[in-house]
Amino acid sequence: MSGHSKWATIKHKKGALDAKRGALFTKIIRELTVAAKNGGGNPEANPRLRTVLQKAKEANMPSDNIDRAIKKGTGELPGVIYEEVAYEGYGPGGIAILIEALTDNKNRTTAEVRSMLEKRGGNMSGAGSVAWQFSKKGLLLVKKETVNEDKIMTVALDAGASDFSAEKNHYEITTEPHDFENVKKAVVDAQILLESAEITKIPSATVTLSAVDAKAVLALLESLEEHEDVQNVYSNAEFSDEVLQELGG
């Protein structure tokens, strides 16, 4: 897992910032609707819906909003039809960027995402140009101060985790997507507090950025994440401790 730690930390920090934005509920509602449409409204039989429900809970979304979103997905209530789209491109410093969106107007979203990339030193590329650099994985973060390393490592690996590492401030647990729920449950059952847990995309290799490029990349990633249609933004950017300190990270 070497090389992914700073990327994961930055992504987690930006995820926390995103939770403060007014658009968060809109994003979660869309995810709930699409998850229910594709896999049904029963979270026990729909892992994707179960994951989004946990996200909604963490965001303190009212149950009425959740129920309506799911019913729109299952067709019990009328609603907008969203299309899942992915965009690939490059950013400052040559980093690869993978963007996942849910939209009711693909032409509009495509034009807006392309414009954001180009305005901040990036460009959109063709399908398949960067996606191969990312693998779908489960990623769980645990603060070091909350648990002994031997305990968390044993619990995680015994439950099926594929990788474990001790970083500066936290432990990182990586799983295959099909093992994610089992590992997460094992950690929770062991009364270990999770800092975050999600199915994400992890790059096979990272690009270490200079302070100048890092600042431009963070601005670009933030602008993309703020877009209402964008659900997830992944990059292979890595930020050294020195650069993070210089940027106030």
C-alpha cells in the first residue's frame, strides 16, 4: 500500500470538507435513487444502497428524504431519471483524474466538467485513457490513538483485508470490494472506532507534486467536487509532508 497514504489522507480531508457543502444532500439523494433503481429498495439485498444509506446517516439526512429518494428509484414515486457517467482527464503536474457523475443532462454535465478542467490547467481525455490506473477497493481508516496496532491488524487481516499499513496518524486497511462489508463489521464488532470507511478507487501509482502544482490540483479537485452532478473524484496525486505543511495542510 506504500505510496497511497497521502493520497488517501487528502481524499479523506476533502471528503470532510464536502460534508459541509449544501450540495451534499442532493448528491446523496441521487445516489440513493440510482442505487435503488439498479438493485432494489431493500438494503439487505443491495450492498450499494446499504453503503449510501450509511453515508446518509452520517450526514444526518432526514428519514423522509431518504424514503422518498429510494421510492423514486424503485418507481413507487415519480422522479428524475439519472444517468451514470464517467469522465477521464489530466490535471496540473500530469496527474490522472477520474470523475464519476450522476446527471439528468449528459451534454450539459460533459461541457461543464470539460470547462472546469481546462480553466484550471487540465484537460479531458478519451474513455479508457486513465481508468486503467485505478482499482476499486474498500478503504478503512482508523486513528492511531484509538487502538493498538497489533489488535487492529489482527482483526482486519483475519476478517479478509488484503492489505494493512501504519501511517503517520492513522492505520489504513485495504480490502477487495466483496470483502469490505465483512472487514468493516469485524472492526466495528471489535469496538474499534472507524475514521472513515468507503468503497473507492485507488491508483496503482502516484505522482508527487511540487507546491505550485499541488495548489493548482487542490483547487481543481475542489471545483469538481463542488459540482452538483459530480459524485466522486479520484486522482493519483501525492502530496509530500513538506508540501502539505507549505499549503497549511
